[in-house]
Amino acid sequence: MFVKHPDVAVDIRSDIREVKTAYMNILLGLVQTLDKPPQSLSETELSNADSELSELTDAGFKLDWYLLVHPKETRFDDHLSVYLCVYNPKSLRTGWQRKANFRFTLLNSNQSGNVLNSATERSCLFCAQFSSWGHKTLPLSKLKEEEFLENSKLFIKVDVKVVDIVHEAEITGKETLFLKGFDVLYSQFDSVHKIFEKHPNIAIDFKPKDKGVKAAYMNLLLSLIETLRKPLRSFSETELSDAASQLNELTEAGFKLDWLKTRSLAYGSSELIPF
């Protein structure tokens, strides 16, 4: 346990040997319980496990992860959304990072443990800026179907393997994440993620392979999008010409940017200006 999680007890609040031993026995029992197949756990065992987890975290143990489930409609439309989250990230040291492989499996509550949905394993970097990762699973309408869930219960199994840990590091502002083939700054992540979410095929024909060149083109794309957010009437002829040149260069590099090639005038008309 301490090999995989060296700081699990670094903040434990009691200095009394007997108390620390008692807490460690609770932790070992909890780990043993949670190693069982989830469908084999009774409601009492689940309730006890939840209480023990709360008691251990209150005592100062760092227990790494928790699961966040959105049972209502979210940005993933009508799907059940599940997230793996770092527990209490604000308590961790400056510059902390955890790279982890994880997978969610949805199970029926019967003893056979029928798999309802098994997601592809993902590899993500968790850090202060991005302390949770997740995705959609089953449609909510499917979960509401009669007799789809036994006794209206759903079990979610999470397999997590931490492959790299950085406990503390200097923050330079130049830290990057690898997203859809591009190295992007932490500060750019949300913008780039939204682009790929709305336009998943945007870079399918992208030609450059060098990561530095790819990063430069992504920076150019983000800059162009930011420019085109300004009211059209505020553009000078030079700015329009520069935007057209940048768009042509990005398109020639392989980006699919039809959605950027026209822009409505801000005068209440439907006239389109081609770039």
C-alpha cells in the first residue's frame, strides 16, 4: 500500500500509536471489502464502507479518488455521465500530477453481475487544473426501461491504475497536456477541447507531424478564433486580410475549417462574408 501510495498517511492527525493502528485496521478492512465484486456487496456493506471512508478521510488519510455520477441530463445530452475525481485536490502540493489509466463498467445489481456497459480504458493526466475526467455511458432512457435494472439498482465498477505520480513541482505556466494529437497549454485545454467536441473531424487530414509545428498551428487557430469573436464592424481591412491569410494557411495544413469560412455581419442582416 505505501509503495503505491507513499503519502496515504502523511497527514494523519493522531500521534497515538494505538489510534493509528486502529485506523490502519479500518483501512485494511475497507480495502478488502472493496476488492470484492461490487454486485456481491450488500446494502449494509456499502453503507459501512461509506462510513469508514468518511471516518478515514476525516482522520487525515489521503484516499486518492472518488466517483462523481451525473444522473440527469448534462452536456452529454440524455446519457448518464460518470467522472473519476481526485479526492480533495486542494490539499495536495503545488505542481502535483497523477497519470492514471481507468475504465468504468456498469453492472446490473443481480448476482450474475451482468455487464450493461463497459467503456474503453482511458489514460489521463490529473492535476490541479484538471482534477476529474469522465465521459458518457448509457442513455438515461435505457436505464429507465422497465426491468432493465434489477430492483432499480446500478453498480459502477472503476478500475484505476496510477502509472506516474509527481508529488510536487514548480509551476512555470508552460505545462502542457496531450489532446487529440496536439500538445496544448493547460490554459488552452478548455478551448481546444470545445473545438474538438463541436468539430471532431477538424484535424483528421492534418499534415504536419512535428509536435512543435503542430502546437504552432493550434496556437494560430486559437488566435484566429479569438480574433473572429470581435464585432465585424471593428475589423480594419488589414485585419480582415490577415484573418483570410491565416485561414488559408490553416486549411492548407489540413484543418477542416468550413465553419470558419463565413461570418455573419453584425448589422442584423444575413449577408455572409467569405474568407
